[in-house]
Amino acid sequence: MLSKNSTHQKKILAANGHAILREKLKQVIAEIPSVVVVAEAKNGNEVIEMVNKCDFDLVILDIDLPDRNGLEILGEIKRHKPALPVLMLSMLLEKQYAGSMLKAGADGYITMDNLSDQVTEAIHRISRGEKYFNASLLRVSGGHAGPVSFHGDTGKRNNNFYKPLAKKRSHV
């Protein structure tokens, strides 16, 4: 659980394979009082190395890292440091992973399209020992364990966020 001491800066490891998305995540988190990104990882091996070497209050972990699947990394983190909260992050609402994330011990799940709306609430909820998942994910997963905060339907994507990505992919 994150420290409840308000004078303590909550230390976050931000793991995402894309430098631009890590930067966006850091910018959003910089607006949250008493929370700071103290380390970044661009792949799964870096995540595991950093988690083993340092003490974080929270890991924000992309589900799609370049070298390993985020669910695999989540499982490894929870085997070695079961009390370390992990907030999963994805570009899209990945309903097919909902049950697996819950089973593997994820403490929450947010999407990049509504990052600024979700990350603050998710960090606050997780700091109180709650889970934070999109309501539509839990409907798919068939349930949960522990207190859960439901966030509105993030499946309504911000098309402006995805258009440049789609355009870039169409030229490949």
C-alpha cells in the first residue's frame, strides 16, 4: 500500500516502452501533490531490475512492453514483492486482459486516452488500499476481490489522441 503519511513523497516507477508516453505520464503525475516519478523503465527487464534494487510506493506498468508482456512482469513483481501496488496502463481498453490482471494481482488499470482524469484518482484509491478498474472491465472479468473504485466508460476513446497513431501505422 502507498504510504498514508502526507509529508512522504510517494515514489513511482513509470514503465512504458515509448519515451513520449513516459513523458506524458510524468507530466500528469507532476501535478499530483506528494507524488513523484523517481525512476523510468522502457522495458520489462528494466522494471524487474529496478523493482529488485529500489523501494517504490507504486509501479505504473504498461501492459505492452517491447520485450515482455506486462502481465508477465506483473506476476513476477507480485511473486517477489506482493505488497507493492501495481497500476496497469494501456493505450486501449483491453477487456480480454481484465480477468488475468485481477488474478495476477493488479491494483488498478487505466488507459492513456483518459490519463489525466484517471491517474490521480487511481493513485489516491490505491493509496487507500482500494483497487481501481474501469467498470466495463469488471463486468467482463466476472468480479473482483477487495474494494474497487469504478471509473466511467473509458472505452469512449479520444479520437484526436489515436488519429496520429493510426495515420503513422497506415504508412508502414
